[in-house]
Amino acid sequence: MTVLILGLMLFLGGHSVRILADDWRAGQIRRLGVLGWKAVYAVVSLSGLAMVVWGYGAARVDSVSLWMPPTATRHIAALLMLLSFVLLTAAYVPGSRLKAKVRHPMVLGVQVWALAHLLANGRLADVVLFGSFLLWAVLSYRAARQRDRAAGNLPLPLHSGRDVITAFVGIFAWIIFALWLHGPLIGVRPFG
């Protein structure tokens, strides 16, 4: 559990710099240059992510069970994950109405992912991992929307058909991941 918590601190801490210390971040970018900052950010993020993956894998084996989620929560989680995949896809499809509406679909997708996994899992390690990501994503989304309002950012121009592409790719990715990748990569098969 210690490695998981330290990894979360490193990964989410690195991803929280813009939320907590945007002026400091801007100063570091000026000092190190954009590529230098991205290199430091990448090393911190990848190190934290590696610790999270290893720590969670170790922690969930002996984790205390806090509650036993009802079977229905697995079905709710599956539907929420479908939405999460569509939101994550929207982050990479410019001009979709979905992206224009939510403005930060990646962070909103992380919120939905974390909530889905909190509903379907009841061990302490799950609460630590997914609860941390949910809290971070809520705060990150709020900060990003505040930055948008302060900067007067307007939605990007919309293109018809981009929402269809977003939905199709998101649904396709969800099917592939849920049916064939989640089990071998995570060790849990969402659909039996």
C-alpha cells in the first residue's frame, strides 16, 4: 500500500501542478524551456505511474474488504466505462460537439472511470486508487473550467460527423478493451 500511495502522490502531484501552482509551472517552463519541462514532467509521471501499477497490484492481493458491491454495480460500471471511453476519444477528435460542450473530456472521462471502478470494487486498495483519481479529476476539471472562463476561451468550431466518429471509436475501443484486454492486462474480466 505504501508504494501505491507514494506513486499516487508522485503521479497525481505532478498532474496537479497546474491546479495548485500554475505560476510556478510557467516559471519552470521559462527556465527549462518547453521540451525541458516536458521531459521532467514525463519522468515524474512515468515514475509515478509505474509505482501506482506495481503498488496497486501488490496492495489488492491482501487488501481489506470494506464492502461487497452488489452485482448490479458491475453492470452500472460497464455502462459508465462506455461513457468514459467516448469521453476519452472526444479529447482527440477536434470539432466534436461533445468536446465543445464539456471542454475537457479527458478529465471528465477520468472522473467517470474512477466512479465506475469505485462502484464495482469494495477493497481498501480500490478506494485509495480510484478515490484519489476521482478527487484529482474533480479538482482538475474545476480548475480547467476556471482557467477557460478567466481566459475567455470560446468553444472551437464544430464539424458535423465528428460526434459520430467520436462515438464509433469510443464504443469500438470499449468493446476491445472490455472483452479482450482488461482480463490479460488487469487480471479481471468485466464480463465473466
